[in-house]
Amino acid sequence: MHVLIADKFEAFGIDSLKSFGFRVTYDPKLNESTLGAALASSAADVMVVRGTKVPAAALESAPRLGLIVRAGAGFNTIDVATASRLGIYVSNCPGKNAVAVAELTIGLILAIDRRIVDNVVDLRNGVWNKKEYSNARGLKDRFLGLIGFGQIGQEVARRARSFDMKVAAWSRSLTRELADRQGVVWCANPEEVAARCDILSIHLAAAPETRGLVGPGVIQRLAPGSYVINTARGDVMDYAALAAAVAERGLRVGLDVYAQEPAEGTGEFKDAIVRAGGVVYGTHHIGASTDQAQTAIAEETVRIIRTYGETGDVPNCVNLCRRSPAKRLLVVRHLNKPGVLAHVLGEIGRAGINVEEMENLIFANAQAACARIRLDDAPAPEVMQRVRSGCEHILSLSLVDLPA
């Protein structure tokens, strides 16, 4: 199996893949425009990316490609819809960078509270201004509001409590019961988080439903002088509304992600938010970029590829159908003989019924098996009769209605 690594990747991860018998091509200079040709010429079965964009055209030029692994958490740079249409698995490495991003989040909070960057700039320019920089607020007993409470949000909350901060949170999956167990205040919506907190930190995944979610309605609920941290994705927040709030109400901001980022690792940066005035600090989208995080991500990437190569299963797959459209379950107990499933599927196909999912489980000693076939419609009685009578190796048939 051939693995194309189209981004920077840990050397030990490449060595691990080779040790498990995979053929590896490492080309970290590939980009959106050159990826398609590389996939076509390499005939890769698996591709690994980090920041490299994977457009539809590249996927359509890769007939052998069966799996894309995003060596990180977010997968918004991959055309997942096209991958799904072409039957290509997309997997990621969730949570492996959670600690790194949480550490940067806390670092940005401390930096804007104590204005560390401005301190350093003045010192380097030969300016001593202890009077100005002695006006810090401190974090103890402040309310930290989290929009998004997945693994990163939970790691941030854990670290915030070590500073004696209080934590309020909202996410689509957060319930009152889970919030109680995590020791955070449950909020019904992002607006409530903003109204309650002194410091707002964003930890949303990039998705159509989160684009612009932190907009004027949320930002306007923040009290004057509040802090805002975004180490998630640039497109989940309305940066124009944020810049206006910086100018009008003195918000302090710490950012690691932006709406307009250079495509390469270096380049000219023009996002207007850095010219909003006030205390706006930023880092270079480095939230996951610690040695510890990259090691954990490389290990998980290798695990995913090895599992796929050895079993066909894909850990952390993000583009499987969440709920099967199947309406009926056909259960076929049969002797473990050649041709049984071909007969069953042939009769089902001739009846115009689609197989949505199926599995065939083998019993001990491999003498018998049980096929569980999920169908988009119920076979008529005469079809069931043809299935049953047309193969002497079938032991029994049953049809089960699946829940709507």
C-alpha cells in the first residue's frame, strides 16, 4: 500500500509506516495546485495532509485513493463532500493537540491581562513604563466563558480552574448534567456565555453550522473591557464586529487564527484585525505546534493507516453516514459455502432493492455464518421465497423493521 505524505510530518512517523511495510512518498512542498498531479502519478492508496488544501479536482484525479488522513483535528481544508461522493474515507486525529491548544489559550489570556507583548516592545525600544503596565486585572475569580466544550475546551477549563477562575460553557452537545460533572456553569446559548463572562474563549470546529456563529449578537453581549480569545478557526467569528468592539468598548483580544491567512508557512499577512488598535495580540496559527502534540498526532496517524491497511477499518472516520437510510434488516443464517451471498444479493438486486449496509459474521469452526443486510425497502414475499428456496445452504431468513 502506497502512502503519499503531502505535508510536513514527523520523521519517526515516516519510519514507522515503512517498518509496517507501507511504501511512503514524502513531499511536503505539495500544494493545492500540484496535489492532483502528484496523486495521479504516484497512484497513492492513502494520503496524509496537515494544512495542504485538498480540492475536488485533486480527488477526481486519484482513482486508487481510498483514505485521506488529516494529521490534526480540523478537516475543513479537505473537500469532504467530493471524497464522500467518490467513496474515499476521511479521518482525523481529534484531541491529540488539545493540550497544546489549551496551553496557548491560557498563554494568550495571561499575555493580554499583563500586556506582556507591549512590555517587551517598550523594553526593547529602551522605554521603562512601570506605571502603565502595573495596571493588570488578574485572573482569580474571573469568569471564563467557553463557546465549544470538546476536548480542547475541557482542557482549557481544567487549566483555568488552577487559576481559581470560574467557568461557564456552551456547546451543541453540552447538557446540564455533563456541565455539573465537569464543574462548569451550563449556558443555553453563546449569547448567554458572553453576557456572563469576563473572558470569552472560542473552541468550535469549522463547519457550515459554525461559520460566523460568534457574530455581533454574541460580541455585543460582552461587557466593556472583556477579553476575547480565538484559537479555533477564523471563520467561526465575525472579525469586523470584533474590531468594532475593540475600538468602541475596549475589548482586549488574543488570536491564533484569522479569516485571511497565507496559504504557505511564510508570507505577507494582511488581516485587518491586527490594525484594530487597542490590545490585540496574535500568534501565527501555532496552537497545535508543540513537539508533544506533533508526536501524538504522528502516532495517531500511523495507527489509523495501519488499521486501515490490516483490517479495512478506519478509526476516527468523519464522513460515514451518521444514520443509515435503511428501512429493513434482512438476516440470513447460512452455511459458510461459496455463492450464498451472491445468490441473496442477486435476488435483492433483481427486485430493485438497494443494499445500504451489510456484514457477514462467521461462527466458531467456520461452518456457519450470519449475514445482516440493511435494505432501503422490504422484499416482497415472492422475493423472500426465491431467496430461501434458491440456495440449499440457507438455514433461515428473517426480516426486521428498522426504527425510523
